Amino acid sequence: MTLNMDQSQYSKIEKGKTDPTTATLEKICKALNIEVAELFVSDQLFKNVDSLDKSLVEKVHLLEQLDESEKQSIFQIIDSLIIKKRLKDTLNDAINLAS
């Protein structure tokens, strides 16, 4: 479901420049498929997300919770970083051979 809200209004809410109306909160929650009350316990929602300290299995479990387009984005980032690392290693090996 998409949230039909003016981008400037969303930006103002996000930056804390205005408070959303109850109707707006309900629309946001409906788009996120959550209850309004869940917005007020957000500390619990974000508590165990810090993936840096997670095991590989826990990280994979977190990735499985994403939708397909989000997974695609993460895998593209990973692929780009691996390509960058391989290129850097190849260039370093070439420099070392030339020395």
C-alpha cells in the first residue's frame, strides 16, 4: 500500500517541524501495516536491529525480513563492495609485482 501524503508534509513531520494529525498517523500505520500504538513503542522495534554485532545467521535472518526490492538493493551494495575490494587487491598485486 502506498501512502498518499504530500512530500512536503511528510518532510515536515520527519524533521519534527509539525505534528501529524490522528488521521495522518492512521494512514502511516496502515501503509506500514502496524497498529498506531506500535509507533509509541518504537524503542522496542529498533532495539535488536544493530546488525554490526550480530552473527552471520542473525544477519541473514534480518535480511530475510526485507521485501524483494530491498534485498536486491542490499545485494547490489554487497556486490559493488566485493568488486571494489577485488579491484583494489588486483591493483596492489600488480604494483607489488612491478616493484
